[in-house]
Amino acid sequence: MLSDRISAALETMDVTISDVARAGGCTPSNLNRVKNGVRTPPPSSPTIRLLTEGFMRLAAERYMTGELMKLCGASLRDSKEDFRSKLIQWLYEDEPPYIRPYRKREPGSPGEDHPESLPAVEFSKRLDLLMKTAVISNRRLGRESGLDPSYISRLRRGERIPRYQSPYLTRICRILRDSVAAEGKLAELSGLTSIAPAELSDKDGADTLRRWLFGYGAVTGYMAADELMGTIASIDKLIHKAHAAASSEHDIERIIGEAEKSGGGTVFGNEEKYFGTGRLRTAVTRFLAEMIKNGEKELLLYSDQPMDWMEGDFRQVLTALMAELIKEDVKISALHSVNRSITELVFAVEWWMPLYLSGKIVSYYCMPSAGRRFSHTLFIRPGAACVAGTSVVGLESRTVYSYSTDSEVTALAEESFRSLLQNSGTLVGISDSGEETPEDDGYIQTDKVMVKVTPDQVMIRRTEPPYLMFTFTHPMIVSAFRAYMNSR
């Protein structure tokens, strides 16, 4: 069954075993023997480790992590190793996989239990929408791309599905993107695809459009929307858990005392330096503990680096400190980065949700897209101190984070944060919704919540106490819920 499972994964992701070998760092001939059933290595072997590494890297590069997770039964909440473990378990299961190549459904044919793959379903529909937006005919697109217009017509009707790697597909996407730009419709295309205009205009815009044509990432969006609704449906449990944790699990005086004993960083001039994310935890603990002791009343938070440094045992410490700040009526502004993946963005919302419910935290997202080269952290106690660090993406664990109490440095950090805030939108709005549920107002009922999606926002109402309305305007969240609704 291992050979069949590998073939199913290759088909789902539209890649070759050579692609997987290159991504995993091993020779294609080695994986070919496994794929063809010539040899069956044990699940714990280095070969299977490299095979799964290749699949997972390709999935991340192609925004298909959701598709691969769905195939093996993993969840967005799973760690990388849990994901790998479930992928290996699935590869070695005895039950044969369900493999269904794309075929055009005849008009009037009865529905089937298993829908076609998302790329197969989405491609023809999205290509048709894209060509209409670009105001380009089959004949013109065929002429400019070097293809027969009748072939373009078959693509548009769903009778043919090109391979993702096809060079002519890149040409088609570039021609369509340029035609849309020439028509002055980049904003319209952005609304259609939920891709930022700047990203469409970028040199990689055609490749981004190709991913959209295939629906890559749609399953990830579906799973993210489903998990976010599950979080809101269980708000009552989250509130109870947060209250229990705040009252019994943490001794805030002990945390503050340990922060004082831990000492500072390495002194350089008027600043102290903390090296790596491990020491960043020490800096942040001290930073928040001093704020509590000093009775300060405003906190500004921004970070676009991965959130894994906030996990593990440190999560309990950070949650306790934040809960104490809320108890002390501190005004907290948390600015989330727009360039996070939908998975990490939903994780961030879920992580902060118990704190959002206090009403003391206002969460924003920065609308201008951040770069892909550097990640930044900027935590500020206005007029008192700041923690700041910048690193190349992927090297956060080796970054130098500065802890400064210099008034000029802190004032400059605050000015930078306020500037970002001017170009930001509210990430999540929370309000009372009342017990009465709306009728015929575009809401769709799911378990314990009602959902309504408009072109620019998502509204989720709880149908059980506490009766709350959650409103999201972040483009990635809106896009994820649109994919969720379209698949129902």
C-alpha cells in the first residue's frame, strides 16, 4: 500500500517523485524504488524521513499544506512532527487510498460521494472569471500564448486540466495579469482573488495567479475557517478555562520575582542585548513584570516573526502576565502582521481570544504587506521602555534583541508603531448580538454559530450564551470563509 499512497500524494499535489526527492534532499532513484514497490523501508527509516520532508516542503511552497493534511488526517493545530507522524502513519495504513483522477461530469449526471479535487473543480471556473475580467477572448489568448484557441476553449469548459508546472500555463497567467493591468482592473482582480494589488504587480504575480487558478490553499482556508468557528463556538469553555488559570495556576508574584532574579542581558552602551528567542522570553518576561510593578497603563505590541517562541512552558507565563495587565486595566494595542499565513493568523486569533474577550485589548492588522526578507519585533511601554529586534527570516533564534529604557529610543519606537497603526484595520471586533437570531439576512447556521460572508467582512454570531458577534475584515480570513461557504 505504500506505493499506492505515495502515488495518491503525488497526484493530489501535482508533483513528480523527482520534485519530492529534490525538496527532501535525496536521490530520485532511491524514492523511485519505493514508489514502484521495489523496496519497502520501515517507517522509521531515513528514506521515509526524507520522503515526508520533501512532501511537507513542497506543500508549504505551493500553499498546499491543507491538502496534504486533509489527505493524511492531520490538523492545522498539529506541530510539524505530529504532522509528519500522521503522514507516515497514513502512508503505511493497510486501507487502500481513494484515488480519483479528474474527469468531466456529464450534464445531468447524479452527484457522487467524492467530489473531484479542488484544483480540478476550480481551474475552469476561475480561468473563465479571469478571462472575463481581462476582457480577452479564446482566440486572442491562444494567439498570444502560442496555443490553439480550441484548446483554450476546452480549458475554459473544464474538458482539459493542465499540469501545474506547464510553461505555457505561466505564459497564460502572465498574459492575463498584464491584460488586467492594461484595462486598469488590478483592484477588481484583487477583489476577485483576495490577492493584494501590490502582490499581483510583483514580478512573481503571475505565479501567484497560477496558484489561485488551481485553488491551491483553498483546503487550508477551509480548515482554518472551520477551526476559527470551533473556537468561537466554545467561547464559554475558553472563558471558564481562562478564569480557572488566572485564579489557581499562576502565582504572579513568583513570576515577577523570578524575572528579577534572572538578571538583565549583556550591556552595550545604554542598552542591554538578549541573544536568540530563548533570551527573548527572558526579556519579555522582565519587560512585562516591570510594567506591572511600575503601574504603567499602556502597552503597544507588534511582531511579524513566527509565534513558536511564545509556545511551550512560556505560554503559561505570558498568559499570566497578560491577564494581570488586563486586571490592572492596562490599555493594550496588538498589531498583527498581514503577511502571516492563514494558518498562523488563525492561530494568533485563537491564542489571543480569551484576552480579547476582556475588552481591554484592541487588535489590528497592518494593511501594507511586509517584506519577505526580514522579521521584526517591537514591544513598547510608552515613555518607559521597549524591546526591539530585526532578523533575516528563519534566523530569529540567533537574533539580537535590544532592551532599552532610553527616552529617545523609546519615543522613536512609539512613533514607528503609531505610523504603522495609521495604515491598519481592526482584526476582530467583538460586540453583544442579543438572543434574537436574524431571519433571511444571509446568515448560514452551523454548530452553535451563524456565519455571514460579504465581499469585505465575515460576521460570526453565537447562538448560545454568551451571545456575541465577531466581525473580521482581514482579507485572508474573508477569503478563507468564502472558500468554506463555497464548498458547503
